[in-house]
Amino acid sequence: MTEQVTRATFDEVMVPNYAPSAVIPVRGEGSRVWDTENNEYIDFAGGIAVTALGHSHPKLVDVMRQQAGQIWHLANVMTNEPALRLAKKLTEKTFADRVFFCNSGGEANEAAFKLVRRYAFDHYGEQKHEIIAFNKSFHGRTLFTVSVGGQAKYKEGFEPTPGGISHCDYNNIDQLKALISDRTCAVVMEPIQGEGGIIPADVEFAKQVRELCDEHNALLVFDEVQSGVGRTGTFFAYEQLGVKPDVLTSAKALGNGFPVGAMLATEKAAKSLAFGTHGSTYGGNPMACAIAEAVIDIVDTPEVLEGVEKRRQLFVEGLNAINEKHNLFKEVRGMGLLVGAEVVDAYAGKAALFIKAAAKEGLFILVAGPNVVRFAPSLIIPEEDIKEGLARFEKAVAAVIADNA
């Protein structure tokens, strides 16, 4: 008999690094989720931009069952067919020539940051090791990735962290020009900052970053863990910037919830991760790669990618209508179905209030920092779910405003 567990069980047995809500989801279908009490929710959170094809997508379920009956895991002293097929498709669809598989976005970024330093070491010597990233950026939770990330709170209590890393303001080319030098091995950026507040890169800024990297023989790394695999309406967001990176990281939507990550690189850069320089026990396992291949086969189609912009417009129009009634937002911004609504000063630091209120109304949403309400639903969420979810969100907004009047 399966042992009964509740939210209280978390406090008894889990490390307290999370503070999960009282809701324990047990079943999902499409963009609807049900909890242990059979309460129904509309999912505008997508597991933080992960379930790009919703819950229990029938094709993904079939692929997982089929692969489970064949082979799950192999040591990386061997390769496997799903990994090779997936890598081939990723290189065919992007700037990249080579792929490294791992289990998460943090691991993909760890690999990328090791690669850029190794590349500089191989070509220019150990003095060329400095990495430049951007304030408010987020790249993962390992010591290396929190050091590259531009949010000091994630490093507190874990120092000393890796050095040789500096930060400047996003979309500020003058600050970047002041920092970059011939000691710089890489510039790391998100085409749209996620955790930093849903802030897209200016196209001209991105182009100048590319030019500066070329001028100083530095590699350009795009972190597309959150923005990639259709989230912004193109397969990867960099396609909308007219700029190609040397290295790109992907995860989240790549597996639609099954743990998988990938680092993509040009052949020139990839050569520096030579035999024995890096690895991952589970990276590239057949199960993860089979599912990820099915994900991109579905996502990278005109039907899905063109549908992202249509659904985005429904979100923007709905949020603007809510704002006209409640005067809650300074701005609604983002790319595709990564949408952020920045609250007015009266609610500065209180964006999380809307998460709790929304859950009471049967809706999952997110925040992106203390001032931005974030929406990252399935790319194929039905239009009726968007309309119903926004209606529930308006009820949550009204409840928060009433409680804080």
C-alpha cells in the first residue's frame, strides 16, 4: 500500500531550501492540473517555462513508454541512437556544429563556462580567463554558475566563489565596453533575462556585444535555458536578434519536464572540450534524448511557433484589460510566451502576493524577481484556457488589492 503523504511531510523529511505551497499536484492534462483534493488549476507557470507542450502530452508519453521498453541508460563509454539523432537535429536547426548533453540548465551552463576558459587557455594562454556577465542574470546554482549570475543573494554564505568574473548592466553597451579587454575569454548573456524581470535584449545591443567579442577574441555565450525551444516564437530566441553565438545552452522545455540539458557550440570552440576534460554520468542517456527529440519534432513546426505569437497577443490584451480596470502594472513585456508584468510602485517587492492569490482562484503563475509577475504557459495552451486563466487572475488581482487597500 502506498504511504500517504501531505505537505507537512515535506517539513519532516526534506532539506528546507524550498518553501512549497500547500498544493500538491497529482495529475495533469494539457494546461490543467489537479491536486490531492481534486481541485483543478490552469497552469500559466509551466514548471517555470518547462512544460512547453503541457502535461501528459500523448506523443511524449508514447515515446517514453517505447524507450522504457528498450534501453534507459548506458555509460558514456558508449553512445546511443537517440542521442545521435537528437544531436544531429539540434545542429541542423541551429548555428552549432557540436553538442554536449547533460541533465539541467545549470549543468549546461557549467559546461559552457568551462569550455570558454579552456578554449582561451588553449588558444591564448592562462591570462585570458575573465568572464563578463550581466547584473540580474541567472545561470544556475552551482558555485560557478551563481558566480557568473548577476544576483549576489545566490552567492551569500558560499564564498569564496570562482573569481575572474565581472558584471555590468544589461543593454548598456558603454559599461560593457569599459569592462571588456584582451583578458576577456567570454561574454555570457540571456537573449531575454528571465529571473531578472523578463527583459529582452535590444537588437542593436546584441549586435554590438557580438562585435566586441570578435574584436577581443572572446566567445559569446547565449543562455537559452528559459528562452529556447520555441518559448519566444522561434526555435531559439537568438534567431530574432540577428546574432549568432559561439556557445548556447538549453534545457527546461527541451525535455518538457524530463531532465535533459544541452550545450551547443561551434566546431572551433567545441574542440577544447577534448577527451577527458568534462563529462556527465546521465548526460545523453537514451530515455532523455528520445523524449527531447520528440519535443523538438513537435515544437519546431510552423503550427506551434506561429501559434506562440497568437497566444502572446491574447495574454497581452488580457493583461492590458486587467490593468485598465485595476491600474496594477507599469509595463507588460517579454517575448513570445515568456511574459512579464511589472507591478506599480505601491506593490514593489510584493509580486509574490499574486502567486498565492492566484492559487486560491485555481491558477498557477510565477514571479520574476520581487516586482514582476511572470507567465510561461504551454506553447500549445488552448485559447479557452488562456481566457479562463486570465479571468481567474483578475479575481486574484482584485483580492490582493482589496486586502491591501
